[in-house]
Amino acid sequence: MFAYCSHMESIRIIGLDPSLVACGWGVVEAQGLKIRHVGHGVIKPNPKMDLHLRLREIFETITDLIQLHDPSEASVEEAFMKNNAASAIKLGHARAACLLAASTSGLGVGEYSPRSVKKSVVGTGAADKAQVAHMMNVLMPGCGVKAGDAADALAIAICHAHRAKAAGALFRRVS
């Protein structure tokens, strides 16, 4: 799953924060301890469109972003369920569109819980959206991301980079 196994090899990762309302995306490039911002944004399908059309828009936009930014790997936030089962099912549909876009583009996909993403970039799994956005701006000065879905997507990509780096270190020790 991790292409990031040599000492200073760089890897480009697209992070995806699934949602039918505002699907965040962020692309970073990691090399050693350095993280570089490539791009970020939010996909906002028209909420009045039928579900299948919103899912198609998410899928097609992510596929276009993958072609544009040429990442090596993808990372997607895992679904979590609060109290509303219907919302969890809709989130599952959005996750499927994200996973399929990455998979059909030939990318390996890492999946991470919201708590592990926050812990990876902020240091605590209980961080709020403002803290995540602040850390994105600290780690990648000039990216200018605001709190919300795009900041979360960048954090998901960075979480994946950290995991890939750890996997590469483990691989080198075992080899």
C-alpha cells in the first residue's frame, strides 16, 4: 500500500474528506520530514440534485483531480456514526465515490479514523476543526486553508504520509 519506502523518496498524496454536501480534498507532497502543499478545495454538488447525480459529480471531480495532480496514493477518512443512521448511510455513499475514484485511477488507498487523523497532525484525537486548520497552516505556511473540509482533507493526506514514513522505516529495519 505504501510507495514511500526509500529514504528520501517523495510521495504525492490526495486526502479526501467524504461528504455529499462538501467533500474536501487536499494534495500534499512528502519527502522525508518535509510536507509541501500542492492544492486543496471542496467539491459541493447541488443538494437539489438526485443522489446518484451528486455521487457521480463527486466521483468525476475526484477522478479529474487525480489526473491533474498525479498523486501516488490516496487517503480517505473512515465513516463514523453519531446518532443518525440515515446520515451515516449517506456518508457511506460519499466514501464509496471517493474510494472508487481513487481505486479506478490505480491508487493505493489508506483509510483513517477522524480521531487518528487529528492525533497525527494536532497531537490529540479530540482536536476541533479550527485546531486542525491552524496546524495545516503551521505545517505548510502559505497554504491559507480555513477550518473545514479542505483542511481536514489535507490532514488526512498528512496522516497517510506519517503512516507511510513509519511503514518505510519498518520495512528498512526488516530488510
